Amino acid sequence: MTARAVPFHCPYCADENLRPHGETHGEWECRSCLRAFRLGFIGQLSPTNLTTL
């Protein structure tokens, strides 16, 4: 696992008390709110499809 795949905050409570969860890559648990979540990379955006506001 690379450093970029490590979450720094829980997406539910924003606490930093995170630990790897289970055997599957990208699964994390928050020891503060007692929730487990999964991170995954979907893909890259094409700069030609982005619009500026």
C-alpha cells in the first residue's frame, strides 16, 4: 500500500483514530465512531471533459 491510499480522517466523524480493517486492501475502521469503510480508486478524469465555472 502506498502513502497516498491511507486516509487521514474518518469520512463519517472526521476523527484520526483509524486502523486497517480485515484482510482486504483499502478497508479501514474508525475506532472513534466504530464504523468500517472502504477506499477505492475509480479512475482519472480527462482534462478535455472538465468545464470551468
